[in-house]
Amino acid sequence: MERQLACVASWQRYGNDVVAVQTSIEPIRPIDGVEYRIVPPSDTAFDRSYLPLITDLIGDGGGLLLNSDIELLGPIDFDFRPGALYCGIRHNESELEGFGIDAFYVPPGIACKIPDVGLLVGMPGWDWWLPYHCHLAGIPIDVDKRPIYHHTPHPVCWSSIDHATSKRIIREQCGIKHEALKRFILELTGRL
């Protein structure tokens, strides 16, 4: 919880409103200045009904999405292009992280184009699926690699079964295998 408090404080420091999305079966630990949106338990292939769906996080209006392990080291003053998905690439210390995308801006106009495919917040794969889905839908994608998205270290909270479940969902929904998706994401984000 201490890590999340520091991350939320950094978001607020740069003027971002914070809305936490939690399922009704997860206990709320109130944080000053944070609005809570409670959603029903998820019913997916993952055995994690306490985690919200990605579509619960995006909601109807979209907005800025940050993983709760991302501390902002500066303002997100990116020139958001109307109708484009924005991807902020996380850094581990001063190094650009090799794979993860932990910050997104989903404009209201494209939020309605994001389907529920059963991917959950906190599980692997959703951060690759979202830009790939937008690419297939013809939505432009902007990438920000500035070192302002600091990934705070923590133990991995998902298993090899969770990773396999994510791969299967993405393959079934998008018709792409993991290695091809990985290559797409690394090329898109300039990390190949």
C-alpha cells in the first residue's frame, strides 16, 4: 500500500484527478483526494474475480490510465492528438523498460471502441492488447518514451497460468501469437 500511496501522491502533485476502479469484493482503503468507482466482480478465464476488467478501467469516457506502480517524475504535458491512443513507456530507474506500457491516454471518442475481451487490470497482456486492438481498428497511436513514468519495483503478482491465459485470450480475439505481438509492440514503441 505504501508504494501505491507514493504513486498516487505523484499523480496528484502534477494536477491529475485520481479515480480508483475496484470490484465490489475488494476492500477499499481510502486515500485522500481519490474518487472510487466500484464495479461488479469480473467473470473471466482468469481466477481473479476481485480484479476489474480493462473496460471497467476505461469506462465510457476514457481518460488517463496509470498502473498503480507508476510514479510520475514530471508532468504529462504531451500534446495529445485528438482521436489517438497515447502510450507512455515505463522506465526502471533511468533505463527505458524493455516491454511494459504502463500509461495510456484513451480519448473519449475511442473509449467506446474498446471491447471487453476478458483482460484484467494487474494481469499480463492487456498493455500490449490495447495498442494492438487500436491499431487493428485504425486508431492512430502516439508513443511517449520520456523518463517520467518510473516503475516502482514490486514482486510479480501473476503466475505462468495467468500469462498463458492472457496469450490465449489475445490469440483468440486478435488472431496473433505472442511472439508476433511482442515484435509489433517493440517496433511500435521504438524498442526493437
